[in-house]
Amino acid sequence: MSEETATSVPTTVGELQPKMELKGTVKRLELYGAFVDIGVGQDALLHISQLGKPNVRNVGDIVKEGDEVTVYVLKIHADTGRVAISLVKPPDFTWDDLKEGQTVSGKVVRMENFGLFVDIGAERPAMIHVSELSDNFVNSPSDIAKVGDTVAARVLRVNSKKRQIDLTMKTEVEPAPVIEDVPEEAVPTAMELALRGAMDDKKGGRDRRENKERERREKMSRERDDIIARTLRSHS
């Protein structure tokens, strides 16, 4: 029994959680399973498919009335209050729990020429292909780990339909920041400046406009150079 369950044993259906480990007593046998008293005021169903052995034909071959059993909560039906339990400890990770990029650790349980198989607490072992064992070239998976070793890796892909989990031990590379070019406005042509100057009644209007435009372009250029310099410093 887990530490949490041992210190806080649920007494109502509302306190139950999936994967929770409980102690119970077999109260009644049926063709399709057994009903177990888990101390929440309503017996839970231990279906024949959850007895821990394949192709069970007789529930009484596995459990009998009065047996004390350790069970795990599979599902709580909130609308009816029914509880489904199992004799089989559920995996730490379901297919929905695993996400790409997630960091996991586990024990190497099998080694092949093409990679390692690692038990991460999921329904089945995950695979690390030889090309994902290191940032550098790996001649053989045995150069990195052996059966029984504990390794840390990241989830690369999850395919629930094929029931495959691919991991990688390569260094995670952060994407380089995108530096957007500061748009530069089109520089007025000589004719445009001449026309502007001709329309300016004030003496020296043309020179003032040209100086203002030059100062604006220089300011934009300095700002762009500053953005690039700060970005390079932050990644140096």
C-alpha cells in the first residue's frame, strides 16, 4: 500500500482515485467476476478480466469468498457510484499521460543491436534507437548502457495505435530566437525632395526635411544593431 493510502484510507466512493491501492475482502462470486468490500460502503467489482491471469474461466480458481486481497482502483463511475478494481497494478503512465518532450527514467530491460528497451513504468517498455543514444556516433548500444542500468531520457514519439514509445538521450536543442528585421522606409528620391522643397515656403525647409529623414534612418539602424547585439550576448 502506498504511503498516501496507508495514512488516509478512503471511507467513501468520493475519496477514491484511479490507481489507488486498497485492501479488501471478497464478499461474493459471480460468473463475470467478484464483488469486494473495500470499505467505502459499496462493494467494488473485480471483473474476471482483471484477475491477473489470462483466459480465466472460473473466478473461484483465483479468489474465494472471505479472501483478503490487494486491489487497485481502475475507474469510478460518478453517476452510479460503481467502482471497478483490478488485482493487477496499473502502469505509472497511461498512453494519455505520455507527452512528447516529457522527461522519464527507467531501467534497461533488453538490449538489441539497433537500440535499448527501457521500462519506464508504462504498459510496455519504451525503445531508444541507437541513433538516439548520444549526440555523438554510437557503435553499439552496449557502449552506453547495459541491462539493469537506470537511464534518463525524453519522450520522442508516442504511438498508442501501434503501442510504441520512442525515447531519446540526445541533448535537447533550444530553437534559436528569430530576429525580425526592422523594416526600413523607402528613402525619398531627389525629385521627391525637390518637390517637397519647392512646396515649402520657409527658407531652408528642404535641408531640415533631409536632416530629419537622415536622423530617423540612423536611429532605426542603431536600434536594429542593438537588438542583434543583445541577442548574441544572451546566447554566447
